[in-house]
Amino acid sequence: DTGRTSDGGQDKTSQGDQQQGRTSAKQRRLNRLMAQNRKATIVIEHLIQASDVSHTMQHWHVYLKWNERLFHEMYAAYLAGRFGEDGANPAEGWYAGELSFFDFYLIPLAKKLSTCGVFGVASDEYLNYATANRQEWERKGKDVVQMYMSKYQTQQGSQPNKK
């Protein structure tokens, strides 16, 4: 069937099918483009999230360096009365908070980075470091928090003046 009538004109049904075919092809291209854009947006979001916490996916000593700096910043805010709504001492929840952070944010993020594949084989390395740092924190974290406290107090030459 050529889609033409006996007088040589185009069959209206055939014209509609062709038009529908063109529209469908356009819609499929648009849908593919939109899906690519969504995937790219998700990858960019993962990259931004990872850049904020990249120290957790590196060697233990790199993680400790930046974790200690964050702890000291939070502890100084606590002493100044500017930490959190409840004003709780960050040292009291730091150990457990880090474990939860690894379990519910960092390790899932490292898995997402691995899945999206933008870092190639390095993604596996990030996941391995995050997992190893979590295990090391579980073993040593309580002592590390005590060391952070001692070091802060020595550097500041002061004792905590709250609770």
C-alpha cells in the first residue's frame, strides 16, 4: 500500500499515520534528551555533594585532619553559645554522629558515585576509603573525640565553661 488514492492523491489515513510517526519520533528524541539532562543533573548533584565531604573518602589521616577542624569549629561555637538550637556539647554526640553520617550519607553517596561511573575505577577507591574510615572510626572514634577535646583545650588554654 503506497498510501495514495486511485486518483493519485494522498490517503488521509496514511497522511495522519505519517504525521503521527514524525511526532512520535520527535517526542522520542525529546524524551531521550530530557532523560540525558536528568541524568546529568543527578551526576552534578552527586559531584557537589561529594566535593563537600571528599575528605571522608580519602586516607584516614586526611579524614581525621578535616574532621578535627570541623569538630574544633563546632566546639568553639558551642563555647560561644552559638551551636545548635539545643546548645548541646558537640563532643557528646560526635562519635555516634559520625557513624550515622557514614552509614546514612557517605557510604550511600560513594555507592552512587560508583554507579554513575564519572570517576571510573577511582569510584571504587572512594567507596573503599569511606568504608575503611567508617570501620576505623568505629574502633578509634571515642578516643579520637577525647583527643580532639584535649587538643582544643590545650590550644585554647581554657576549660569548657558550659554544662
